[in-house]
Amino acid sequence: MIFRHCKFATGLIVISTALSPLSGEPPKVKMHLPAALSEDSLDYISSGLYLMLAAGTDAIQPPTPPAFHTAAGRPAGDDVILDPKVGPNTRMGDDPQELLDWPDPNDPDNMHHQAEPHLIRSPTDPGLVVGTFHEGRFSNGGAVNCGYAVSHDGGLTWARALIPGLTEVSGGPYKRATDPVAGIDLDGNIYLQTLVSTSNSGFNGGVLIMSKSTDGGTTFGTPLEIFRPENFGDWFPDKNWMAVNTFPGTFTEGRIVVTHTKFDGGPREIYTQYSDDHGTVWSTPHATTPPDVQGSQPLFLPDGSLVVIYWNFSPSLSSNDSIELVYSTDGGETFGNPVLVAGNLRQYDAPVVRDALFLPSAAVARENGNLHVTYQVRHNGVGRIMFTRSLDKGQTWSTSIPVSDSPNDGPVFNPAISATSDGQHISIIYYDHRNDSNSSNDNSSYLLDLYLAESFDGGTTWNASIRLSDVSSNAHEAVQTNRGRMLGDYQAIAPALGFDNPAVAIWIDTRSGSPDPFGVTIDRTSGTNLDVWKGLLFSTAELSEESISGDFADPDGDGVANIIEYLFGLNPRDFSSNPVTVALAAPGSTLPASAHPAANGGAPVMFSYHRRKATTDIDVGWQRSADVTLWDEETPLAEQSTLDSDPNFETVEASFDPGSSPEAFYRLKVQRAP
């Protein structure tokens, strides 16, 4: 539906009678709005809020799908050959029975409709992945509830349920729910954050809610209210998002930050609040950004600081927009001035579907703190998925580049991004119409698939996109909204944790005849690389100085050369203590018992260190000396690796028999693999 010109009256918005590209008939759209929204263009609100506002009106037109298209991507899944790195497409559980039993006099079939998925992975437990999504679309607006799916095997199998105690369908007090987002802390607690309605006739009250599980998703406690406006007519929270600080030892470790956009009839600003007690007590929301913004993405950095990335609308719909960020050195209490991430942006609204028109997706690399952003935009006259990155905590950004490669410049939309811990493997998923026979005709293209763009050098270069869905989805099988069929304003991908724990993506798929949440795993196929590591940590000038960026240079003067900082996942700009520990091996240690007896009757010496698991370009060995001058190769009595608390790393233990020598010196030999 065309939504570019709005006429305003007191408490009422009348939408332009431009022809709907879906129905071919002039829409009849009228809705009564509270004062908080009486001066705002509906272009800027999320789909969930719009659908709730539209309850009881004819703002949502009944579907009138055209004849189904033929497409190369439509045959059964076993007829499509995906890249070997792509796992099976997996439906994330069946529709919960209580959802299917819920009365919907308008359209019972909508109880099968899911939308707007998000997903998070535990940074310490490789198997724990949690997805969340809308459950049960009302044809006249809103969702019956939000659901969740939990995997304990890295996204291979899922258990699914409704969020308990949230809306009436699951024993809660609220009427409808929307905009779900998930988080996991270092203790394994799972958080599901949603926006709910207190009314079943329009959206007369919006409340931010947090549901928490302390047992890995088996059960969830009673939902807690994060924020309830004192006067619903003066404040509408919209497009909420969440970040959890999972960087151990930082001053804000465990802090949960929630952001939302305030609609109050005046400037739209993003507000931030936080909890330091696992989600029980919350600070008062405070303004974080300049006005006329939407789509916040809060991210913690490795030092415990926080950035909030958002879309900034131009004063006029005919002008260009921008993406900005604000930086908080104290983890969300105060913020600095806005910094430009990407400018001169022309919005791209994909046809047929409701999409991420003004919702950037952002990710941080856990080791170096590099930031990465993707978004959809009109680039050189056509829709493109774009990428930009920052190597200095968001203060400066690279020139944005397109990463989508759809043939015939067909529609692409809803990008979501992830970054591995080392910052080298960047993954972006997005919807693409390329397998529809009418993909070159925007308004006649209804079949879509999920695609993946990957970079293995931190975003400098990108591989050709690969297909992730083995069956194309028909957008007309999703619920109609004010701006097209509702698959969601967003989706998500969680990064791979080394080679043993693939990335996991979530999207909405209609192969079953209605929208369902689907998941897929994607193997990491390229390891961490020393030269790429340098390029992400040193400037161009520093890379030309061997004394700063050379393999055996030591720019921070801590006695640990760059090549060893790389192997151990350290920062060459931060002073590090000796990364190798030494002790006398004793019975009860993790080394085999046969390694304990030493030739001289004493205990052997045991060394341990932590190293990257995904490193393939480094050789490691041991050497021994009696005088620290001449060194000989040495083979340990025993050596073994165990999983570290961070699944991207492993702990290596090695023991040596010093024999009868009065003195014995050992060192770890680190060099590039031949």
C-alpha cells in the first residue's frame, strides 16, 4: 500500500487513496490514534505497532494472491543442491496446541502464521541457541503471543513453546504481543524481551516486558514489566531491542540494556534503560539520541562500554537519510554526540513484503571490538544489501559497499549480520527473489529464498552469495499488512564458534503453506589468519612498519610478540602478562597418570596455555635449553587439549621430565606454518 503522503487531523489519520499494488483497488484506511501518535507519519513505526493500531479497522486488506509463479527454486527440497557447508533446513518445532485452540473469529488460519524472528547464541555454551518470534497473526492486527524455540545441540533440533504468562493464550494478562528479541548472559540465563498491548481494541497501551529462564529454557518465570508509561496517550514505546554484556571482568559485566523509540507526538527519540540484577530492577528510561530516529541496535564492546546504532530520518521524505551511533563509556548511563556511520542513504522498500526499511543490523567482534553494520538501501537506482565496518569503536567507518549479488537487480531485503569472535568471518543473510521467474519485475515477484553473503577477511572482500533455503517461499502465504506481506522487519544469524560449532540462521519460511520459523546451520570453512588479524588491528601506516606490525615485533612492550598475541587471542596494544603458566604436575591433574613419574623420581614440570581453535597457519612446538643460549627441540611426556570456557579457544597442557639436570629451561616455539 502506498504510504508516502498522509493527511493529519485531530486523533485521526486518513491515508492517501493511491492504488494498492497488491489489490489494484483504492484502500479505505481510517484509524483512530492516541495523541502520542497524532503527529507522526506511520512510515516510521514498526509492523507490530502498526498492526496493533490497526485492530478493528480495514487497514489490513484481505489477501488476493495472483496465480502461483513457476521458479527454479520451487521444487521439493531434495531437488535443490545447496553448498556442502549448509545444513538441512529445519522447522523450529510445531505450532503450540494452545495457540491452535485459541479462538479467532476473524480468521482461524492465522493461528498458523509466525513472523519476525530473532536468535541468540550463548558465548560460553556452544550448543545453546535460542530463537523467538511472533505466534499467531490476527487478521485485524497484532499477534496472539510471542513464542520461543530452544536448541541444546547448536541448532540441529529444537523445542518450541509460547512464552508463558505473557498474553491470555498462555495465562498472562496482556492482549497481544510483538517485536520479540532474545539474549543470554554468562550464567546461561535466557531473556526474551517483547512489546505487549494492554488492549484488544487498537493499541491503547504499550508495555515493555522481560521473560527469564534460569534452567536453559525448560521453564520461564512470570514476565516482568520493564517499562510502563504513566500515560499511554503520551508515550508509545516501539521497536525495542536488547543487549547483554557477556564480557567477563568488565565493569558492566552482566548488565542488560533495553532500547526503544518513544512516540509522543513530538520528536522521536531512542530511550535507554538497564538492569544490573539479571532483569529484576530497571533504571528509568532516558533519551539517548537526537530526534527523528528509529531502529536502535545496542551493542556492548569488549571493555564494557556501549554503542547504540540507529537510523536517522531526513527532515523530508524526499531527502537522504543516515545511520548514526552514540557511544557510552559507562555502559549506557550517559552518551556522547552522534557519529556518522553511513550517510546519503535512499530508502529501499522492497515490493510485496513488509521489510527492514529503516532497521540496520549490527554485530561486534568479541576479541577486537570491531563493529559491523548491514542495511538495505537504494544503491545506484536498485535495492542492495550494504556493509560498513569500524576498527576504532565506531569513531570512523569504511565506505559502504554492496554485498548482495542478485541477478537482474531483483528485490533483496531484511539483512542480518554476525561476526565471529576474531572479527574475520562476517556473515550476512538476506531474502532474495532471484529464483522467481518474474524476479526482474518487482511488483510481480512473490517467491523468495534466504541467501548468505560471507567475508573471511573482516569485510574487505566478499564471496558470491550462496543459497540457504532449499525451497522457495511464497510471500502471498503470509499475512497482509499496511506495507505488504508480513514475514518480519528483521531476522537473525548467530556466528560460528570455530570449526566445530557452525553458525545458525533463523528466518520465516512458507513451504508448509503458512509462515513458520526455520533454522539452518552453516559451517565455517576458513580459519583465522595472521595477516588478516594484523589488517584488522593495525593502520595502513603501521602495517608498513616491521617494528610495529612484524610477526616478532612487540608494540606494547609486554614481551609477547605479535605472532604469539595472535595465537593466544590477545591484543597487541594492551600489556599482557605471560600467557603460559607453569607448575609441578601432581596426581589428580588432568594429564594421564603415565605422565606423572619422572626419571629422577620427582614430579614433571607442567605448562598450560590458551590458544585459538580456528588457527591453521601457525606451527607450535617446544624447545629445551640448559643455558638459555642453545636450544633443542623437545617432545613432551604428554600433551593434550581441552575445551576452554570460551568455545573459540582451547586449553593446552604439556608436561616435561627435567631428569637429573641441575637446570632446564623450556620455551614455546611459535612460527608460521610452511
